[in-house]
Amino acid sequence: MNGQAPQHHAARVEAAIASGQAARSALVASWRRSSRLHHLDPSGRGLPQRLTEVELRAARDRIAPLLAAAQGAMDRLYQAVGAAGCCVLLADGEGVPVDRRGTPADDATFQSWGLWTGALWSEEHEGTNGIGTCVVEQRPLTIDRDQHFFTRNTLLSCTAVPIYDHEAAFTGVLDVSSCRADRTDAFANLIALAAGEAAKRIEADLFRRAFAHARIVLTQGPDGQSIGLVAVDADDLVIGATRTARAGLGIAPGRALQPVPAADLLGGDTAHDHLAGGQRAVLQRALLRAGGNVSAAAKALGVSRATLHRKLKRFDVRH
């Protein structure tokens, strides 16, 4: 623990909380939650609690789509960091690792630290730590050594990145952890970049699987660099968007997307939206733009209400 005695770490944590630094420091705010909200003692020595095998299977079943989507990205991330004494963990939205990658020779060490599937790494149970604090703050972060709340965790360095599902809702955490004392800041930065890229790949795969029958369109994020994904169905309606895409398009995250005409949301020439080709998509878009009002949709399309009703029936368009 960088040479500090256990009592010194606990005293430092308590002093920082008492000083009121929580208002200025995200780390101290997490320490304060750990102490005041969850009533944890930084000098506590008990090992992380574990789910039973039955509970772990249930937890894995609950996030089966995420587990499936994460396999390839976890493998590649582990190939990049495993030789440096790191393990890769995929945790659910409650802070419980449900899958991991690690060198067999290091398994006993990581298991003794609780860096294993089924361990409870929420802040409620383990105080400030990579996985648990990422669950609370839902942002990429690194909790390095004595930034941990518990003294017994101050040999760990943990980099965690949130993962969002196909509806842009928080669903889990990708974590890279190490207990090596020689981990440098430069290497920690590389781990953070690699974990961030792996999380993006997982989100993209999760999104593509959720909208397997839709056309996937790339969009630019609000920063002009990150790439968002939009799902467009056979009727040219946008039916899904990733978190990055929603940020760029001004769509709220965390809920199912109400179908929107792609031309309205993504731009493009809508001058040829007419009935000449009898296209079902044109009818669907016109109704959506009119808020379901058949008379308004008919007026916008330049046809009578009766004609539009016949078309809607013919192409089985509900309104």
C-alpha cells in the first residue's frame, strides 16, 4: 500500500471525509458514500462476499445478451493486457463479475483478492473500487491502489468502463484489474484506452444483435470523432440508436426509441415521398409525421382521406 500502515490509510480516508473535500473530489465523495451511506469501515479485513453458484447462474442468465456480445472483445482485451499480470472482468449492473479472463498461473492470486466471478464489488459491499464506483458514477475511471476505500484493497489497480445496451441504458462494467506494484502511469493509460475501445466494441455488437434484421447506419458523435449506430427498418424508420448516436441526435438515452422517419432524423431529400410507387414506407412516414392523424397525413400526401384509408388497408399499415 505504497508503504503506508493500514491504520494510516484508514485515518487518511476519515480525515478527507471530515474535511469536506467530497464537494470537490469525486474520489472523496465515493469514500463518503462508503462510510456514511453504507457504514463501512476502511480498516475492515473481510474478503469480498460471493454469490452462490445458483445465484451466479441467475445473474448470468439475466444479462445473457451482454455476455454473448462481450466474448470476442474480452478475448482481445485479455490478449493485450494478460501478459502484464492483469485480469479482465465483465460485471453486471449490480457490480457482480459474471465472466473473466486471466492467466491460469495467476488464478489463485486473483481469487484470493476476490477478483473472481460471483464476488460482490458494489460500493455497498466493497466501498470505493473500480467496478462498484463505475456502477454508481457510470463513467470510465481508474481506482488506483490507495484510492480504494478498504485498506485490504490498496494493492489493487482497477480500470473500469461502463457498458450501455441497445437502448442506451447502463447494463454493466468492463474492468481490468492488477495487483502488480510496478504498474506505471503510462501503462495504466494504455489499459484505459484498450478497455474503452473494448467496451465500444461490446456495445456495437450488442446493438447489432438486438437489431439483426435492420439496416445499421453510422452517425457522428457530438465530439465529431466517436461513431454512433442507428438501426433503420425496411420502412425506413429509425427504430434504435446507440448512446453516442442519441447524444448527437438529441434523443434521450435509456428507453426504447419510438420509430421516427429516417429522413426526418438523419436528414436527406424527402421530396419524392409520394404514392406513385405505392410504397408502404411512405405511408408509415406520413402517418408518423402527422402524429397518427389520417386527415393530416392525407393532406400532406396530396390525396383524399378515403384514398389514404384504402392504401393503409392495402398495405396493412396500422394507425
